[in-house]
Amino acid sequence: MQYVEVASRLLLFTVFALALASKVASRGAWIRFVESVRSMAVVGDALVTPAAVAAVLAEAGVVVLAAIPLRQAGAAAFTLAALLLGCLTVAVVMVIRRGAAVPCRCFGASETPLSVAHVVRNLVLTAAALLGLAASAVSGSFDPVFTVIVAIFGALLGLLLTRWDDLVSLLSTT
């Protein structure tokens, strides 16, 4: 189980680090993200900027906690990630139900509108967070070589998930 924790930790670290970087990389990136939050219309106008700041702080929290090599920090990272992903998934479902064409700003300047595919991605990430949380409760010894292999696998899987829109587009038959 400890290898599940390592893979999940690196997967979430990669995903949230890239998501965070894409939102704060420049003033323009931040403005696009805030406008995306506004167009989602899940909070009132007065709460748009605080909601955007809260999302970015939560992403930063996941990144920092996932980087700390202690079980308690990992458990906190997994819990925070699952809570944030739950909130984001509810917001995406609300946008889809309204039929609004809101671009996904999860990883930058994508123009791909939020869809069921984004709900699926978030559920996959939530499952990784919950698996990591369960695995963080189990102790055991680590084989250093296998730990590095599992960590690389988790990071690569995280990179793939950040390209979800491209993967869905590539695999779609329409």
C-alpha cells in the first residue's frame, strides 16, 4: 500500500503544481482564470475573486503538503485534494446542467468548454486522492528503487491527466 501512497502523492503533486502554475504564471493567466470563475456563475460577483484565491491557495496547499515526506502531510494533502476536487466537480456539473459554454481553465488558456469529460477527470483524481489517503494509514518498508519507479509512474500519470482535453479529443470518434 505504501507504493500506492507514493504514486498518488506524485500524481496529485504534478497535477496541482501544473494547475497552480498555469493560473499564476502571469497577470493575463490570472485574469483569464478569474473570468472563468465568474462565467461559471457558481458564486455571486462579490465572491468571484475570493473563490479564485481560495482555489489557488488550496492548490498550493496540496502541492506543499504533498512535497513534505511525512505520512501526516500526505494524509492532509490527500484530504485537501479530495475536498477541492469535490467542490470543483460540483461546480463543473452545475455549469454543464445550465448548458453554459465555459472554458476549462484548469491548466491554462484552454478554450475547451467544461463537459462530462472534466467530471470524469475530476473523479479519477478524487479516486487517486482517496486511495492515497487510505494507503497513508498503512505503514511498511520501502524498496528505494521501486519507490523511485512508482514515483515516476505517478508523475507521468499526472502529466497525462493534465492533458486530459487532448486525450479525450484524440480518443473521441466524432
